[in-house]
Amino acid sequence: MNIQEIMARFAIPAILCLAALGCAYYFYCLSALRRLSSLGLEETADFIFGPGLGLVGALQLRGEILPFLRQTFGSPPKVVAEIGRAKGGTLAMLCRAASPEALVISLDLPGSRHSGPLPLFNKGGWRLPLLRAMKGPRQDLRLIDGDSRSPASAEIFSKALDGKKLDLLFIDGDHTFEGVRSDFEMYSGFVRPGGVIAFHDIQPGYELELGVAVSRFWKEYPLPGKRAEFIADSSQLSYGIGALRLPG
Ligand SMILES: C[S@@+](CC[C@H](N)C(=O)[O-])C[C@H]1O[C@@H](n2cnc3c(N)ncnc32)[C@H](O)[C@@H]1O
């Protein structure tokens, strides 16, 4: 049997097998997320940093996002938002940390910059059931797809809030200096006095390679309020969460 005959005989069954495995993994993640929606933060972290990592994982360090969410709020936040969703890992964590009746907003331009190794993997309606399964049964989840820098996105964001103010805004979208500055300047006004704005990737890392400049923004921009840092290891490249509690 020559190579063409071998390919003809085995390629189609191999592709079908991979597709079946992919579908099985998708439905496994979907049902696991639905079960988790009424469980705790720890169980959610176990899943998104464990078996769910490939499909719904977070681009975070567990040792940073968990302490940040546990230690920053006296009581579960009621109105929370993120800019930068990727596979939805932080969204799952925010839903679990928020109150059972919380309003949760997630704004993302799927497939855009700083999305991890497979940016286009986050595009498409096939991901919606997974994202919706992350919320608790009584939570109100608003998924907004758009460029955070566009006034149209800010308008949709404002409508989703419907006059409410955010307890937490998690900024993890466009990681360039201009991108973070724009997200801070356009969306910080939606956060209540005394609320928290968190920035991901405050550790220096891939500045030259990818234009990531959150660490420079965190150091240089005159941010108002009290700061706290959640960094697993001070010598690590990238990651790190900077939390800013606004005055008031
Ligand atoms: C690092 S990922 C977010 C990771 C996610 N928070 C997590 O930890 O699981 C950055 C995300 O921001 C999105 N993004 C980049 N530029 C954006 C922009 N201008 N507006 C909205 N989203 C943007 C990317 O498509 C990507 O999904």
C-alpha cells in the first residue's frame, strides 16, 4: 500500500474521530459549567484551570485571580464587568464571585489582539451556549461583542447598566498603553465611588514582542485611589493583577 492509499483509507476516519472527540469535549464542558453555575469559586477554578482549560480556560494564574476575588470585596459585588473575555475563564470566575442576582457584563472583540494562541477560536455563535452556561440561574449576563474603543460599544455598555454603577471593572482587553488608557478613560466613569478597577498583566513581560504595556500604564498613569497588587511570583514574566479602589 503506497502513501496515497494509506492516506485515503485512514484520513477520513481519523478526521471523524477527532470531530467526535471535539463534540464530546464541548458537551462535557457545557454540562460541567451548568452544574458549576450554582457552586462556589473554588470548584469553578478547579474546572477552568483543570479539565475545562482547553475550551473555557482563563488566561490568568489561579494563584492571583482567586486571592484577588476573595480578598477585595467585603460582600459579593452586585454589578461587575470585564473588558476582554477570550475563552470566558474570567467571566466564569466573575459570575461565581458576584452575588447570585448580579448584573454581569462582558465586552470583547472576539478574535482580536492579545487573545492567546488561537484568537479565531473565540469567534462564532458556537461559543455562546458555553458563555451563557457560566452565569448563575438568577444572574443577568450581558455579552457585548465590539471594540471597547468604539463609542458604539460604550453606548451599548451604558444601556446594559441601565443607570447602575459597577462594583468591579476588570480590564483585560487591548494590552497596549493606548488600549488600556482608553479602556480606563472610557469606562472608569461607570464604576461607583469606592468601586474597584482591576488591570491584568501589570507584570513586565512581552512589551517588545507584542506591544503589551499594562505594566508601564500601571506605573506611569496617575490613577486615583488605593492600589493593591496580586502577583504570584515577583520574577514572573507578565500576568499579575493590579486592583485600584476608587476614592469615595
Ligand atoms: C488576554 S485576553 C482576555 C483573557 C480573559 N480575561 C481571561 O483571562 O480568560 C484579551 C481579550 O481582549 C480582546 N480584545 C483585544 N482588543 C480589544 C478591544 N479593542 N476591544 C474589545 N476586546 C478586545 C481579545 O479579543 C481577547 O479576547
